[in-house]
Amino acid sequence: MLKELESCRARIEALRFSGERQSCSQHKKFAVDAQRIRDSLFSQELSISSAVTPTLDESVLNVSHRLEIPRACIHVFVFPGPDLNAQCLLGTDGECIVRFSSALIDLLSPKEFEFVLGHEIAHFLLRHYRTEFFGQPHSIESLMHDRAMEISADRIGLVASGAIDVAIRALIKTASGLNDRHLRFDVSSFMRQMDKIEGTDTRAAESTHPSILIRCRALIWFSLNEDFYTGNLQFSSKNLIQIDKRIEEDLQRFIDGPAKQKIANAERDVAMWMRAKTIVAKGTFTKDEQSKFKDEFGDQMLVKMTTFLKGLSKSESIDTVEAKLNESLSYLSTLSPTASRAWRS
């Protein structure tokens, strides 16, 4: 079964959104007592099975078939709750544990349930539950990475459900909490909401999930890929590159642009104080060095740096610049641990 599962993972890997930044150093294998978790869920929650929940179990089988993942690897539980919630729990490489709130189950049709289930299973298949960013789980960098992971998981959810209209309906329902009685699924009208966005939503940059509109657009582009209609997991890398580029443009425009600029500004500050450290170590700020500093950091910063250094003795300037450099590196670390590590190395 493990061999079959790894084959499935290899096929799914090809669909991963390129916006995910992959690095072995960013992954950590957590020690988890999967049996204890599973036993606790079996004792306290409802396990989806053909005997007790036949319709839901049929949906699990459908997802298993479309993703070519062994059914025995998937454990799905339902817990009582008014919130719309689904989560993939930490398990092992050989088993996927997914939980759904009863409210979410009641809201979704069986086909929509398949999309959400496929999305959660994707986190397992792509090993998203092992990702952490050097002890900075809420850095700008980690949030961008989290949003990219959701784009990847949505793709697998779409493959699992087999229909773009089903996936869009599931996303709209989970975003609004409204059921079929209140919704008329005019997708084009819904997507036109993006035309009303005039700037960047700063709150969106603080979320682990992209907006529903961005997720829907990403799925629509993915569904227009001719490979989607073949019914298998073999997608042209060339086509995916074009799709990923469009998604990156959306993320850049509506969420990630200002976040990336904030990181770039912080890196510029680090570079400036590193240059200043070199200058004070030499003890002179020559005309040639001033010209280079101006070209890199601008007239205004040159004036500020010259004034700053004139007011300090050599020993004071060395200590002060070192402190400023450490401060700028520390701030960069809160935004982008990866960039901070690169500057420190």
C-alpha cells in the first residue's frame, strides 16, 4: 500500500503550484502518535463508513479513485459543531486523517464534499503538514507560503471532484455560509466582484488563505487546461507554467505585492548597514565610496549616512553601526526568515 501511495504522491507533485517555495531546510518531520489520535477520534467522533454514512462513504471512494490513492489510507471523521470547518490532521506517511464539522457536511452536496475532501487530502499528499519556517510561523514569508499551499490543494480538490462548477460552488458556500436555497450560481457575476477592488486588502496579507475570488480564478484557469479533461493526473508542465504565471500576477496585485515590497525594503536596510560597517571599519568615507553609496541607496540616504557618521568617533561608529545592522537583521527575520539567514551566512 505504501508503494501505491508514493506513486500517487509522485503524480500529485507535478500539479503543485510553483508559488510554493520548496526547500529541504524548511521541512521538519514531527513525531506524532497517529494511532493515539486515530483511537481518540474513533472513540469520540463519527467515522465515515459504508454502513453508517453510505452517501459520504461513496464520495470518499470517488475521491480515492480519482486521485488514485488507496482507500485504506484515508480516515474521515465528522464532529458536531456550528462552524464550517475541515482539517487534515498530522498522521504518518501511510495514513491521512481528515475531520469535518457537521455544519460543513450539511452545507455541501456530496460532489462539493468531494472537492473539500480532495483539498484536505492534498495537504497530506503534498506533506504540507511538515512545513515550518524556522520558528516564525506568522512571518510575511510563511503566510505567502501558506497561501500558495492552498492554491495547490485547491487543484487537487478540483481533480478529486472532477468538475469546476462543483469546486466553485463549494468555495462560495464555505465563504458565505449560504446553502442552495439562497444562492444562484452565476459564476461570471460573482467573479466580477474583483473589478470592484481598487487597492490591496492589507488584512488579506495577514491570512493563511487567499481570497475566495483569487482561489476561484486560479481554479478556472486550471480547469481550462486541456489536460484537465483527460481525466488523469498527467498535465503538461508548459501549460502549468502559463497558469501559474497568471495566478502569481493575481497574488502580486491583490495580496503579495506590498508584502514583498516590505521584505525588499528590509533587505535594502540590511545592505545599507552592511556597507556602513565596511566604511567605519576602514575609518574613511572616500569620495569614491560616497559615489557608490549614492548609486546604490540614493542622494537622501547618502546625506543621512554622512551626517550620521560625522557625529561619532570611530569606536562609537563601529558599535552603533553594528547595533543598527543587528536591528535590521532582526526585523528582516520577522518578515522573511529565509532572507535573513541568507544575509547572515
